[in-house]
Amino acid sequence: MRILKVTGKDELSLQEQIQKEYGDKAIIITSQEEKRKSLFGIKSRSIWNMTIAVEDNEVEILPPLDLPDNKSKKIEPRPRIEPNLRSEPRYKEQRVEYRSPAPKSQPVSPKTEADPQNGAVITLRKILRDEGIEDDVLQEIFSQAYDDNLDAVSRSIYYTLNKLMPKFHHNLPKINFFIGPTGVGKTTTIAKLTALKVLQEKKKIVLLTADTYRIAAVEQLRTYADILGVPIETIYNDEEVGQYLEKWKDADHIFIDTAGRSHKNLEQLSELEQLLFKCEDKQIFLVLNMSTAYRDVQNIANIYEKITKDFALIITKLDETDAIGNLMNITFRTKKPIAYITTGQNVPNDIEKFENLQYVKLLIGRLNYE
Ligand SMILES: Nc1nc2c(ncn2[C@@H]2O[C@H](COP(=O)(O)OP(=O)(O)OP(=O)(O)O)[C@@H](O)[C@H]2O)c(=O)[nH]1
Ligand SMILES: [Mg+2]
């Protein structure tokens, strides 16, 4: 879905124009008149601004892993050109770039390992390490590569990801919890998902917030709830959750926001555990910032796994880091599916379903070769 701002001379003609261009795929979110001064400020005229959400019809069908014409090419390092990530998230940028139709691909079946003494392999390892991939993860990747060329290593990364990470099926259950360290983007991610579910899928969403630690936290979620016109309830103790689930039993999805917990604060974590324990048939999303240092990822995973072993990941703030290899580390450590990645602060645009293949291509796009 895309959110667009459109402008016209009056409301009716603008509606007609939207209808003509987008048909039923557009939903009007806001419609406002704006007074504008003429060039010399003598007369003012009015124009209409509308914010619309347009469903993208174009489903981005990603080809299976296929790196044409480089099957046997050896890897030669070249200087990297860094795109401006802040204005254009790299994840999206690459998504367009790789939209070439290319069928067929088989999972890697390792034949012989890449020669660790080979110059190209050494170079490739170094590049991947620069992307933030830890040595034990590299070890796993290279032990699966059947040759010293880029294609073999690409396939091995893809294979490793598929092997480590169970697939996430995006048909969410009714009850969905969002847990994770402070400030990683839990509330913002809930707002993004709520907007997508409401606007795109016409689902009935109810928000519950158990984050009563910070006064502003409830208000933050309430603001999004008001804009999207969805009910929101505050849970002050875990006993209340059952009554809200009963009250909103006709909702399609209930998203439950929780207070950011430092993985070092055991008391808060045990409260969270009790809250999770009150609900059955739930999806738990552990939200992690992409830039979290690997050692912290390990500590966070250790602690949260004591509360629950059954969770999927949402990796946030991909737009804030240049090294995207940490995602491999997170997968290697947690062996959990990555459901979504987020790429900025905009609600609801900056969220995407995670695709293994797309990620591998993005990573491989960072490796320069002849
Ligand atoms: N750059 C960037 N910022 C993000 C992203 N997601 C969230 N943020 C920002 O991160 C900050 C914290 O987001 P919140 O959603 O409040 O995080 P939280 O996990 O709910 O925080 P607590 O409830 O305090 O634990 C806000 O400024 C968000 O706008 C993202 O994908 N990219
Ligand atoms: Mg929050």
C-alpha cells in the first residue's frame, strides 16, 4: 500500500480524479481545504488536499535465487558506493532493482566446501564480516558453499537462512503480543500493522496496552488508535486481560502493546511472563532493533527465551544501519522466523513482510565482483 497526497481545485473534482486514476484501490484518509495566497498576496484561493491510501496491485513477485551470468565468476573486491540510506531505505531500493523475472533455483546441496585458503573466499569473508556477520555465522555459511565463486556463496547464504529460520505464515491469530527491549519500535510497529490491517484488509482491530509505566505510552498508542478509528483499552494488571478479550471477542485481531523491558530488569520481565501466561493461542512478536550488538542480541534472546520459546521476530530500524549482516547473526542465534522488518518512522509505510530471498539478494548486492 502507498500513502499519497493529492491536490486539486475542489473536493468533487479531486474525488473524480482519484476515482479515475485508482478506482476502488484508493481509500481517502483525510480531506482538507487549504487557503493559498496568490503570488502577490492580494487574493487568496482555496485548493483541496487529500491523503489517500492506494492498494498496490502490482504484487512484487520475487524470483527464486538466481544470479545470472555469475555462476563461475570469481570474486574481486571493488570499492563500495554507499547510497543515502536516510532518504531512501536500502531495502526498498533493492526490491525494485531485483524485480527481474528469473525462474528456477534449487536449494544448495553442498558438494565440496569452498577452499578457505582461496583468495576470493578470503575477500568474500572479509566483505561479509564488514557487513556485520559474526565469525561463527560465517563459518556456517562457508561450510555450506560448494565452490569459491559468488554464486556458490550466495546460494549458501540463502540455504543457511532457510535452514535456520522457520517460515513465518502471515495469517495472524486473534491475540498478538509485542514484546521487547525499550525503544525498539514496538508501539510504532503496532500502529503500522494496525493501519495496514484496517485500511488494506478491512479487519477489525482492537488495541490493548499494558504499558502503564510511562504516562506518555498509553497516549502514544491512543493517538494512532484515534486516527485509525480503532478501540483501545488499557490493562493495569494481568487479571484484566481476560475481560477485555471477552469484551472484544468479535475482533479479528487484538494487538497488545507491552512496556519496553530492559532484559536486565527481572521483576518487569516476570510481570510480562504472567501477562503472556494469561492468554492461549497467541502470537508473540519479539521486536529487536537491527543495530543491536550481537552480544546484546544473545543476552536478550537468553532472557526472553526464559519467558517464552515460542515467538517470531520483528526487526526494526533497518534504515538506521549500513551493516545489514546482523540479521544473519540474529537468525543464527534465535533460529526464529522474522515476520516483518521496518525501515523508518512513517506509519504505515515503513514496514514490510520479511522475505529470505530478497534479503539475500540485498546482501549479495553489497558484494562487488567482476
Ligand atoms: N528510524 C526508525 N525509527 C523507528 C522505526 N520504528 C520506530 N522508530 C522510532 O523509534 C522510536 C521509539 O519507537 P516506539 O514505537 O515508541 O518504541 P517502543 O519499543 O514502543 O518503546 P517503549 O515503549 O518505550 O519501549 C520512535 O521515535 C519511533 O519513531 C524504524 O523502523 N526506523
Ligand atoms: Mg511503546
